[in-house]
Amino acid sequence: MAMSIPKTGMGRFMKDGTRHYKGVEEAVHRNIEACVALAATTRSSYGPNGMNKMVINHLEKLFVTNDAATILKELEIEHPAARMLVLASQMQEKEIGDGTNTVIILAASMLEHAGELLNMGLSPAEVAEGLEKAAEKALEILPSLVVEKVEDLHDVAKVTRVLRPIVMSKQYGNEDFVAEMIAKACVQILPKNNSNFNVDNIRICKIIGSGVLASRAMNGMVFRRGAEGEIKKVTNSKIAVFTCAFDLTQTETKGTVLINNADELMNFSKGEESEVESQVKALADSGVNVVVAGGKFGDLYLHFLNKYRIMGVRLTSKFDLRRLTRSIGAQAQARILAPKADLLGHCDEVYTEEIGDTEVVVFKQNSEHGQVATIVIRGSSESLMDDLERAVDDAVNTFKALTKDNRLVPGAGAVEIELARQIESYGERCAGLDQYSIKKFAHSLEALPKQLADNAGVKTTEVLSKLYAAHQQGQANAGFDVEEGGVKDVVAAGIFDLFSAKWWAIKLATDAATTVLKVDQIIVSKQAEGPKPRAARPQDEDDDGGMALSTAGIARSARFKMSTVAENVSRVLQSEPDHKNQADKLRVLLDGLLQSGRPEADVVADVNKFAEIVVNQESGSMVVSRQLVNELTQRLMSMPNSIVKPIGEHLLAVIQSRVISYEEQSSQIRQRLAEIYETEEQWREAARTLVGIPLETGQRQYPADFKMRIYLRIAQLYLESGDAVEAEAYVNRASLLQTEAKSEELQIMYKAQYARVLDNRRKFIEAAGRYYELSLKAVLAGSEKDISLKKALVCTILASA
């Protein structure tokens, strides 16, 4: 019997496959390398001359930015040590709103220099202790480097000086204009107690077109939608806000209505009409001249709003409603009643305006101070506007930090060089091994001005020598000149950093670096319940070398996390030459992933990973991929909405680049997603999803009935969202298929949607005729005939008004 050799160390306690790293070489240096590699990704984006990164996330959304917080968020870092640096930068973002890249670069520089000390023979504990001691000294010195305090936060010019360097790092060249615009918005809504400043009260409205210099800030709110009704401008407005729809909740009559003469026809809806008029008149009598509702406006209500010269605005977002009530000082009502005077909101101007080709409704206050300010961002592309939005967000959060601590220190690397100079001097005076770590901390601070110079294309050694020479001569405010490449007095140039931003950056970077240094073991457990290896068998023409997965093994592997899903799918594709066997085994794996009883989050994550690999695989066949995508599509048709929605959206994104090969599956998924959006009352999203079906441009020939049904459904969804223009376009497309479509049901649907379009477009006479035609259709149920007849009567009344 063969002698068994017992395991030693951690191997005695852990399962086979567990990875264990310990000691300086295996654990500490591995972590340091990961952190330095992370900083190498973001360091080139530091400062005004920082380069942009083009990041495409797992949803194929494009980000073009030099904002380190956004880059790190979308990269989805998995290495545990690097994650510590990311968490530190996220805390900096939460506390200050800016300086995330500073934390990453500074922490990585500390670790890089710490690695040199470890190679010299110092222990990680000694190095960490020295870094903590140096950081404590740096935070002790930092208050002495304060050069200015912003006493008056209501002074736009002073606030602009502070925000300018923050904006410069994101919008170099436009910093003066953008900083002043943000400063005006912040000052406008600054409360008497500065610490009560709320960043949520600065709203952003992005409208594509023109350029950055066409952006503007205004006291009030701007919404990307038009006004309801004919009234487009109101001054000195009193505003009633309703969270409900501005419409009748139920009809006056039910069942069959028999009309014998003209008088009965005229009196048919007189009671309903008088009730609506009394409600609108009560609003007008109370002084209301603007109505804001959280739902749709009914035709009768719109008619009487126009009659009493009241403007209607629809806001579908409850959050927008809350912000608007805060802005105008109103209290939202749950029912349509004339509110008391103290519940009404007040606004100097409410009007619609066309910015570019986008219609907006503006609630503007002409006073110098208000509750909510809006920055209208213009730009030539969505990416440009998104980056400007991030710059605004950083600047507004900086202003928030300024309300808590108004101290400023020199920017452009001046404070780092002065700290480095004083801390190195402090290290010379220290006895013991701490002095080495303290000096390395000072050298780590040089990383920030060095990176500024490097990104500007200037030799870093020359810049550092000039900076140190200036500081040795007592010029504590000497910093790097990004425009000339030399050294200048940055305080005179108006380049500042927040004291609190530097304080938190040094503290968080040091904490992250010392935490990484104090890790002496890395233990990675084996993934649970991996597939059992197959028994050995003779190699012959039917054998695949033991690489094929048994169906039972594949089914068990469905319980693994996504990395194992990827391994199993790849193994099947690489080891199984027969396409039929490939498809069969992958179906078994898919069955396991979709089995009942698994957490929905696991099902979604695993199936999304499965779909990515199957669609994008290079070693397999397109036939197999199409079969699996078709199988998944059919399974989704009967699954709960909470699973179908995330998987369907992800699957559409995955097959988008090869949509010609998966046209039928794409069509089915889009129809299923549209049903889900419709149940959630996301009418516009449902319509856009159906619009993505290539009815006219695809490779597949769709029947006329199918195309007409889809067009009419899109029109109906756009009508529900209040967009009669888009609805009319798709009704017109459906009209071209009338002669080809055989279904009488579709013909009736077409007439109904066309009547609704005419109704929404306020062509009441034509709409009344269409509704009346529908009421005469024998195939309609009695209740549907009554509804059509009633709508015909309402349109007739509105046309004569």
C-alpha cells in the first residue's frame, strides 16, 4: 500500500483547492502590486491636463471621463487590496465630493515606498507605524498652511474663486464660466444657516445642442416637457399641486343609454360637465392660475382650464413634484379640491420655452434667493454633458463642504511640497526605525505635484527641484504652473484647495495603505461543490480525454457562482466537437440555472453570464448559440416579471451587435418586455422597446397583420404617455397596411387609435365622427359602444365650445 504523506500548515484544515499566501513576499507584496497597478490606471487622469478614459460597462454604456470616482465605479474592481483603496476614495467622495484620485495616488505611492522599506528588511508593522506617525504629524502641520477663509459664502466672486480649481480639473478651458454659473446657483439657494445647505436643491437639466457656453443657471426649476392646454405663460402665478391625475376617476353612467331626441343628447353629460366646471371655477375663484398634476389631464378639465385661463403642467415623477412644492412653497393635494390660500405655491413666472429642439416648462423666481436652483446644461453630445454634470456635482459638493469648514490651503501641489519638506525634517529628528517610514511618507506626498507635471508634459525632476528651492526660500505658496510649466505663487493666481479635502485625503490614504500593510496572509477558499472528476477510461475515438461534462455534473454546477458558470460553458464548447451534444449539455446547464427555489438575484446573474458566453463564444457554432438563445427566450415567456425584466434587458444588449442572427428572438423579448413596462405604466419605455423591432428593415418578412398590430400598440402606448405626435406617426404607418391586413379586429383598433389621436390633437369634430363610426360597429360589445358614443358626444361639445 502506498505511503500517505500528511499535509502541513493550513492545508491540514482546508479543503483541496484552497489557496493560501503568507509572509512578506507572497501576501504583502502581492497586495502592494495590485494597489500600484490600480493607481497606474487613474493617475493619468489627475489634474487639469488629465486624460480621459473611455469605459464601457457591463451594460455597454459608454463613459468618456477623467473623473476617477466614475472610472473606479464602472471598473468593478475585485482584488480585495485594491478594493480597500477604492473604498477609501468612495469615502472621500462621500465626505467632500472631490479628491478621489488624490486618495488613490497618495495611498499607492505610500505602498510603493513601503515596499522599498520591506525589501530593506523592515517589518510591515514597523512601516505601518511610521506612516501613521507621519500622517499624524502632517495633519498637525496642515492648519498652519491655511492661507484664507471664505467668510461670506453669499459673495459669488469669492465662491467662484474656490470652485474654479475644482471645475478646472474636469472642464479645463471653460472653468471660469462654469464655476461662476455654479457659484450663482449655490448662492441663490444658500439658507441663512449655511450648514443647512442641501445639494439636492441644485437640479440639472441636460438639453443637447449648442455648446457649454450656452448653459445657464436659474432660480427655479426646469422640466423637459410642454404645458397641457393652450395657456403657455403665466406671471405672478398661484400654483395648486395635485398628486393625482387631473381627470374624472369614474364615469357618470354605466350600461346602455337610449337617446330619443336632441335635448337628451345635449343633456347626456351635462351633469358631469357642470361638476368639472364647478371644480375648475373654484380653483379660478381662489386665485389659482397654474395647476400641476401627477397624472394625465382629462379633455373636459383641459377645456375648462383653457376657459378660465389656467395653465396645466403634468409631472409624472413624484420626486419632481416634491422638489417643485419645496421650490414654490406649496403643499400637494391628493384630491381635486380648491386648496386654501396657505397651501398654494407662488412663482414669479411659469412659461414654456423651446431650447434647441426641446420644449421645456420653466418655474422661475425673479428674487435673488430661492429654495431650488436649476442648471441647464448644453452640449454637442451626451458624453460631454454627462462629464459637465459630474463637474457640477463635484463643485456643488465642494460648496457643501465649504459651508462646514471655510478654510483654504494653496493648491497646485504647493501644500504637498511644504508638508513633504517639513515632514522630512521631522523624520531627520526622529530616532529609531520610524524615521525611514516618515521620510518615505514625505516622498509619497511628492507623487501629486509630480503627476501634475507629468500630465502637463513637463520633466518632473526639474519641477520638483524648482518647487523645493522656492519652498526652502520661504515661498510656502509656490506651486506648479500648468500653463507655463514652471513655478508660481498659486494663492495670487487664485488656485486653492479645501483644507477639509486635504485633511480627509491624507487621513483616508494613510488608513488604506496601513490596512493593506497589516495583512500578512491571504486565504482564498475553494469554490463550493465543484463538479466531480470523471473516472479514468481508455483513450479511444469516442473518448474526449476526460474533458466532457456529464449532464449530472452540469446540473450540479448550476448552483455555482458566475465564474464557475463561465468555466462550465467554456469547457463544453471547447471539449465537445459535436454541435448536437454541445446544445444538449448546455440546455441541461441552462435548466439548472433556471431551476425553481434559487434566489432571483443568483438566477439573473448566472443566466446573464451564460448568455454572454454563449452569444460571444468564438470556438462554438452560431447554430448552437441560436438554439440556446431561442431556448432561453421561450423559457422567459412564462417566468415572473422580476426575473424576465433584468435578463431580457441584458440579453437584448448582448445580441445587439449580432441582432440579424437573433431577429426572431429579439422580437419576442421586446414584446415581452413591453408587456412588463406596460404593467409598470412605463408607457414611453414600452413604446421604445417595440420600436426596436425591425418590421421594415429586418431580414425576416413579417405578416401585414403582425406589423399593423405592433404599430397600433406603439401608437396606443405613446398616447398613454401623452405624446400624440409620435402616436400619430405610427397610426399613419398602420394606415398603409389597411388594405393588406385581413383582421376586422385590427381595422377597429386602427379606427379607435386614429380617433384618440385626433382627440389628443384637439381636432374634436373629426374625432367625434370617428368615435361615432365606432359606436355603430356590430362586433363591439354594448359597453364599448357606449364608451365610443360618449366620447363622440364629449368631442362634439368641446368642438362647439
